[in-house]
Amino acid sequence: MPNPPIIGITADSTDKHHFLNHVYVDAVVAAGAIPLVLPSVGNCAVDALFSRIDGLLLSGGGDMCASHFGQTLDPRAVDVQPIRDEMELALAQAALERDMPILGICRGMQLLNVLRGGDLFQHIEGHKQDEPRHVATHQVTISGRLAQLLRVETITTNTIHHQAVGKIGKNFEVCASTADGIVEAIWATDRKFVVGVQWHPEELSGQTQSQDRHAAIFTAFVTAINDM
């Protein structure tokens, strides 16, 4: 029996700590892979890391520096971390060049879009729920490849963001959106599995039968790695 694939998961950080919400680890393990937490250390470790991971999960977190998409930073930006931006952009670029499967969640989706020439709305209203993160409150319309994967046309998600994808990056198709036009998922048309979702499926995976669809995103990610 082959060894389970190893998925590198990017971590968040403060002045004193690197950290990652445990639900990312739980979702990866439940999908049949081994998580490897990647702290933000700039781009110096990128080449070494790629000899140790089979897939890349770009986790959620603070806002990207707006200079990466040609804008001035909005004063409402929160938790901007230049070192994290540097490392994740380098990791994602290297993974794209290798056609390594990538899953981007919330900030991770936004970073993928920016990496391919897209930009962001730096502040939107009405997409940061008051309910706990594990509560699904938000109706999303699913289309394209994501609809084929999840076998649904709508899904209820959580919503924990104040930035959103604006101009779509090169070779991405939009495959989920909300009634007010916010992009909720993108899928790369020129890679085996490069997917970004704006919500946090790791918070919802497996809680109820209907929420197994959120777990299916992780299962598809791991399957794509195993099929490489």
C-alpha cells in the first residue's frame, strides 16, 4: 500500500507564534493525507520544501499587501504580513510550475488569483458573519467544475472575509458566486487541480450529512495528488 501523500499547509503568525487552526489538520487527515505545517520564513526554504510535499494548501489569514496587485493599501486592511506574502507567492508559483495540486482557502484563494495577474476588492460589506466559524450561514451558487465535483448547484457555507477576488487571474474560471456578485470559488483551467474557495470548508467538513460536500473538496484534492 503506498504511503499517504504529504500536504504542506501554510501557517499564520504573530510576533511571537506560528499557528494553524487544528481543523485544517483534521480535514487533511480525514481525507487520507499527512499534514506538514509550513511556518512563514520567506522564500528561502521553497526548493527544500518541494522535495518533502506532494500538495500545497494555502490557508486563510490576514490581508495581502496591496502592492502585489498594484493598489495602495486600504486603511481597513488587517494583519498584513509581508514575509508570509513572500513565502506563499513563491510556494504557489513553484507548485504551479510543477503542476502540483493546490487548494487555496479564503486568503489562499485570493493569493492564487493575485499570483496570476488578478486583483482584489480590499473591503466589502456583509460577508463577515457574526455566528461562529463552524456555522453555515451563506448561500452560494455553484457552477462549472466545482458543480461537477460537488454534484450540487447551491451550497450553504460560512463567510469570514472582508476582501474578495476582483479581476480574475489568467486561466482561472469562476465556479461559485453569491447573489451580490462576490466570487466564491475559482478553478485553474490549465492545471490538474488548482482550486480556490472563499469560504472555510475545513470548519464545516463532516458535521452533518449535507456538509459532507465540504469534506469532498479535501477528498478531491488528495485524490488529485494520488493520481499524479
